Amino acid sequence: MSGGRVKRLWWCVAVLLVSVTAPHALWSQGTVVADSVFSPGLRANAVGDKATRKVLVYLPPSYRRDLARRYPVLYLLHGATSTPDEWLDGVYQGMNLQRVVDSLIAAAAMPEFIVVMPDANNALGADWYTNSPVTGNWQDFVVRDLVGHVDRVYRTEPRRNRRALVGHSMGGFGALAIGFERPNAFGLIYAISPCCIGFVGRLAPSAPVWPALSAIANWKSAVEQLGLPLGMAAAFDGNAADPRLFSELPFEVRNGVTVSSPAVQSRWLAKMPPDLASAMVRRGERAPAIHIEAGSQEEGILEGIGILRRRLDSLRIPYSDTVFTGGHIDRVRERFTEGMLPAIGRWFALTGGATRK
């Protein structure tokens, strides 16, 4: 056989191999879509945040192939000063969530589902996923606007037991708060290192945050150093007429003296997961499935989780929890890959199989 004929033969074989293997490679990968959602409840916020929010949506490998299939949805809430891009750009130990989910699906470690990643970062770096007259209605954005948009635009299974809400840090707080205040929206709540539950840790009465907040005159000059607690004050007991964005604090410090305000403390606690769980039970509503986890080095967060556990136990609300070895962000990729995502997949597998249009 001549050299020219051999080259032509190998070229034909190469084309045939590409034609056979390329579709498989293509369909084994999911797609991340950049979307946006308008939220009327964010339009009147006092800090200048846009009411149209960026949303990243991961569509699983079969989504563009099996056009009659519908999918369960995981909603993923980021932490303070974060954005949804950080789930994909390697911030967390090199994690690209799309590749992680693709690999778990390919290994049959979990079924296919949609992942929705909203941008809830605001001018303070922390909105706490709470409805507020100052920072806007972030809870409504998640439960009403975001879920409604996703169910209209994408082929979802639009019911409670086919939706899971997961959050990390402030997002973990938000997942729990939303889960208890709006329990009909999500069937599973998975809170990873949920921050700032109760007046412990960085919110303890003797914590340095209270004299720092007490000393500010205007939120714009303080946001860089105090965005997280300032965001909490604005979210939990905000006052748009006050240049600080709040009028009172649970522990106000003046001339070195701490003055405790039980009334303000009660208003803050009413926005936190333990009291929201109690209110849910009083309303006679059914709790979602709940899993909580945190690192062994997260002392303040573990204290807050302890408060929540005792409340859930007293209310006889079932939950599961995990303490892993590590700190606040140093194991995120591992916990997502080995813990959270497979657990969400198992729950979706138990709550129903694939459905068709």
C-alpha cells in the first residue's frame, strides 16, 4: 500500500473515531448558563443594589438531549462578600462546581439535577437572605422570584420535595432561616458552617463588634471594616432613615459601658433560625428535612449550632448533623464532593425518579 493511501486510511479512521467519541464527550458534560432574575422586593433598597440579579444555572448532561425530561433542583446560597462565580473559579481549593458535578454524575455517585446559584452579594457584603426595609426583600427574591423564574424557564419538577436549599456560612444561615420561615418551598435544607446563630462567638455580648458598630456615624464609611455585622443590623432591625442603617443595637456601647437592650435582642433573635423554627411549629407547618455541618475549628459557629440543636430537640424536629475536621473554608471542595452533593443526590433519588413533560 502506498504512503498516500496509508495516510488517507488513517485520516478516515481518525474522522470515524471523532464522530463516534465526540458526541459521548459532549453529552457527558453539563452546561452553565448565565441568567438573571428581576426582584420587585429589592427595588426599593436603601443601599443602591440592583433589583435584577445575576444567576448561574448548571444544566446536567442529558438536559439538552432528553427534551421531555424534568429535573429536581438544588439551590446554592453563597456566603458574605461572595458571589456565585466563586463556586466555579477555583477559590475553594481549586473547585469548579460544574466539573465536580459532571464527574459525580459520570461515576454514578448521584443522579442528574439542576443547580441554581444566585448572586446575593449586596453593598454591605451581607444581606442575610432576610426581608428588610433597608436592604430589600432577599428572602422573597429566593423563594418567590428565583424559584418562580427557574420553574418557568427550565424543565424542573416544580414541587417541594424536588427542591433542596444549600448554603455555606451566611448562606447556611439563610438556608435555615428560609427553610423554617417558608417551609413549603424546599423539602431539604443543608446548612454548611451556618454563621452567627444566637449571641455567641462574634456576636457575644463582650465581642468587639458591638463597640465598633456603636461608634459608626454613617454606613458608607464603615462598610469595608464592618460589612458583615452592619449588614446583619440593617437586615434584622434596620432603619432606612438613620445614616447608620439601624437605630439600636442589642448591645450598645457608649463611653466604654455596654448597655443591653432586651427588646432589640428579641427582634434580632426573631430573625434567627431557632426562633423561626419555634414560629414554624406554632403555625402548625411541616419542617423540611434538615442537615447541619461545620468544622471542628469553628468554635463560634459550633456554639450557635448547639443553640439550634437544643431548640430543634425541644420542638421534636428531626435533623442530622456532622462535625468534620477543619475550619470555615479550608474543606469546602472536599465537603461538596464527598458530603453535600452525594447526599443531595441520595435525597432526590428517594423522593422520586425522573419525570417527563
